[in-house]
Amino acid sequence: MMTFIKEFEDYCQQYGKPERIELLLCDLNAVLRGKWLPGDQVDNLINGKVRLPLSTYAPNIMGVGVDSSGLGLVNGDPDGIIVPILGTLKPVPWAEEPTAQLMIDMLDETGEISYLSPREQLTRVAKNFNDNGWHPVAAAELEFYVIEERQDPNEAPVPPIGSPEAQNYDMESLSRFQGMLDDILQASEQQGLATDTLIAEFGPGQFEVNFHHTNDILKAADTALLFRRIVRYVAKKHGLEATFMAKPYKNYPGSGMHLHVSVLDDDGKNIFTPEDKEQTHISLPLEYAVAGVLDTMREMQAVFAPHMNSLRRFGLNGFAPNAPEWGYDHRGAAIRIPEVNGPGARLEHRICGADVNPYLAITAILGGMLHGLKTKPQLTPPLDTDSQNAIEPLDSNWLETITRFSNSAFAKSLYGEDYHHVFTQVKLNEVEEISTEISPIEYRLYLSRL
């Protein structure tokens, strides 16, 4: 804890002592849970006296524990010891009083970070890369919608007043929301998030932010998670709501999280760069990595599209690829290859919704790439070529995606049997709880007619 003590002292010197520290724990659905710690009780954190139930890692999306996961009262609901994630103590710009935020994980009874931590899942697959002399470099792109503030959570979203139906790259849309967007970028800078460009996306009130590439793969996931928190809180300050729901509107595009990934060797060379500087087709290592991601995409769909609403993004007006295909600079492909040569040679994974757990999703993407680099599967022809055969779309049935994940030996190996079981049971519980809910459209169409 000596390093965190120094981090806290440095924070106090720069910002003053916080009245409150918001302890942030990422759960299975990427909902931030935790507690408020008074700033004068930081010694309790340092001494391992601050705790939460380990089951906090894995409630369902409603926030309720799932007995079939083996967590909660069925096993006594034991506590984990909260430990800080170094380098994540940052100011909270929107707070009324001096407030810091700190990302946390929990130690289990073995004294190690619990396997239930999504961040630990990504740590493991990154280590597998490193053990092979490979080092992934990644950058995410995140899309989101801004909507009029609602008084009732059951209300449908409404675009902000004056938003064009198609605001694609519209500079006036950026100007109209300049105050909010500037505050988002400023808060991102204060919290150390490496934002790059920001654009107006296609849908009314829809925007996209790009982040800088980093060889700290955990930082890439942290950034995606914390940016969502920033956007929601800043939008609220401006009298609006923001959502990273995958498909909030029927007739407008969904929101995705695209991930650009390259891989360096121990000498810092991009392994996807071919020896021939004039080569215009992908190198063998990149070919293997793409093939591996495509081979495992169906089994990982429950991670890339984790909610009932997530699957709507692949349908009409979703503007999202919906089949395990690849292409050169082709935005209709699940895997796009923006560059094939030089330090920028990489793949872009375009299947994830903006609603994913970034740790679990990046784990699945890297796991697929590692599978390809090791097993060297054959790659199908690229999209829009004469030699390409029709490829079956990804599943549109939520239960089927979870069942496929449940039966996947690859998924079980990637996440470990215990976490694989917990994830599967939580998602099956959500299917049962949500799919049996009677929807408003059923009342509208059937109640007075039948």
C-alpha cells in the first residue's frame, strides 16, 4: 500500500484533501458499484478495513443477486477486502464538494484479486500475450446518444430539441452542444482519459469519441468505462440525459464500441507489418489474428451483445455489421482492416455495442486473436469479393447466444470455469426476468382487441 499512500499524498497536494472518495467497482454488466469513503478515513482503506460482499461483482442488471451463480446468501455472501487500483485516484469535476474517485478491486479469501473481477479477466489474457512475447496496443471508439431529460424511467427517449434526424458529421450539431461537449472533454482530461477526436454521429443527438492508442490494455478498458460515467454526469449537469444503450431508437442507428488493435513484439515492432513495404494485402500474422476473432465470434456474441436490447443493433437501421466477415476498409464488415502496412497495421473490431463490459469484451477480442495466432486457422475471403460465400448472420435470439456461450469450450478456457458459470447464470436469469415481462405494445395491440 506504500505506493497508494504516495498517490494519495500527491493527490492532496495538487487538489486538496477530498471530503469524500467514491470507490468504484465494475460489475459483470459494467455497472459501477461501491461506496463513499470519507476522506479522513483513507487509513481504513490502506489497512484493509474497507469491504464489500464479493457478490457485488455479479448481480443481474436489475441489481439483484442470482442464486444459481453460487454467489450471495447461498454461500454466506462473504466479504472481499477492497484494494485500490493504482493510478486511478482522480478528481470528480461535477461534484459539489471536493470529491475524488478511485477504482477498486477486491481480494478473496486467498488474498488474491477475485476471479470475479472483470478487470482481472483482462489482466490474465494480456499476460498470455506477454508470455508469448506479444504486446497488444488498443484504442476504442465509443458512440452515445444525448436525449431530453425524462421524469419517468419508463418514458421513451426523445432527441434534444432542434436535432436533425441525420446529423452525420454535422458541425452545427457540435456547436449546438459545445458547452456540454467541452465539459466532457475537460473532465476527461482532468481524469487522465486520452480522448482524441469527437464527431457528430448519424442519429439525432448521437456523438462518437475516439481515444488514443495505448499499450496499456487495462488503461484502454478503464478509459471506455470511465468515459461513460463522465458523459452521463456531465449531460445531467446540462439538463440532459446520455445513454450508451445499444439501440435506444427503432428508426435510428445503434451505438457501438469499436476497438482498434495491433500487436507489438518485444522490440516494439508491429507484428502485423509485412516485410515488403509495398505489400497491399494483410500479412500472415494479421490474417491469423483476424481468422481467430472470426472463428470465435459466434461463441462470444453473448459478451459482445450482452443485453436483450443489444441484439436490436444488428437489425433494421442498426447500421452495424451482423455477420462474422472481414474486409479492407469496409465499414460493413465485422472486422475492418484500416491499414495493412507500417506501424498502423491493425484490425478494427466492429461488433460490440456501446453497452458492453469493456473488460470482458476486450478479453474476448484478444482471446480470439491469440487463438488465431497460435492455431493459424484459414481465413475466409474478404467481404465483397467474387470468391466470398454467403456467411450466416450472427444470432438474433438472446437466449441462443447465451446457450452457445454456455456450451463453448473456448469461452470456458478463456474466462475460467468459475467465471464462465457465473456469467452464464446471471445472463440466463436476466433472460427469465426480462423476457417474461409483458410489454406496453402487447397491451396496446391485444388488451382491447382480443
